Amino acid sequence: SLASSSRYKDGNWGVTDHTGTWIDGPEAVVLLSIDPAVEADLIAHVYVTETFLGPEELPIRVNVWFEGEQIAKWMSVSRYACYTSRLILPQRLFAGKPLTRLVFEIENPQSCAAVARHRGEEMIGEDPRELSIKIQSLSLYGIENAHYHLGSPVDFTAEGRGAFYMDSCWATPDNYGAWTLGPEATLI
């Protein structure tokens, strides 16, 4: 959000405020310089704070690519539900590279002008924005945080470690657990 993220962003990033930055258009890129000493896969946590749904309120479809390889696909289904999607960044794709590209490809960005017209709002001029999701943060963790020991229970509350296994379409865990968002929620 406001913590000098602009040096990592490339492509179609929109307005930034304390709740995050909108993806404005069909593709937005995060540039990552990963320490060469990292010798294992990484897990990226992408924290989404808002979804811009169009007049039909269809889910936003997101494809995520890392160094040209698709690593995730998810849907953002609820306008104000905050959630974290987890991505596995394979070490073989960043080993020996000074700079890598994490690409968020939006299949169906929504027109702000179409939404305003649908609501009956009067517009002065045109609004060319095509929004999809608002990302507040991206955090990287070592893959060892997600290792599971067979037979061990997984705690999906805010105090548990279940969040490391949640992939997409899960709400932020609370004291009782984590809600699923939409028709399909996945684990890594």
C-alpha cells in the first residue's frame, strides 16, 4: 500500500491508498530481486482487500505467472472480503537471476464507466479505468513454513498455522477458523 511499493511495480497499477493498490487493466507486474542465497521454493502471500465487481457482479478471474510459468489461478468473488492467496515461487525459476517478474493477469477487468452508467450516475468526461482487485501487500516466506507432518491437526484459526496451507478463496482467519469464499477454496 503506502510503503514505497512503486519501485517494485510495473504495468497497470492504479490508485494507491492505505488499503492497497488497484490493478488497473489486464496485467500488473511485481519485480522481485530474490537473495541468491535462497536455495528452496518460496511462498508468496498476496493480501487482497477489495474486488471491483462489474454490473453483473461476476467474479474477477486472476491468473498468476512467475517468470513466464503459470503458478496460480483464482477467482475473487466478494467485493469487500479481505483474503490472502498463496503462491509457490519455484526456486528453479529465480535461481541465478538478478530480477524476476511476478505477473497478475486479469481475465475480466471491469470498466468504471460501465459501473457508473449502470448505477445511473452522471459522468463528466470519460473514465478509462478497468479495475479488478486491490492488493495491499505481498510477503515472501520460506517453503519450510508450510511443511506438514502426517497425522498432525491443522488449526485454521487466527492463532494456528493453517493459513500457511490456504491457497485461494479463503477469508482471513479469526478466533473460530476461516470462511471459504465462493464455490471453490484450495489448499497448497
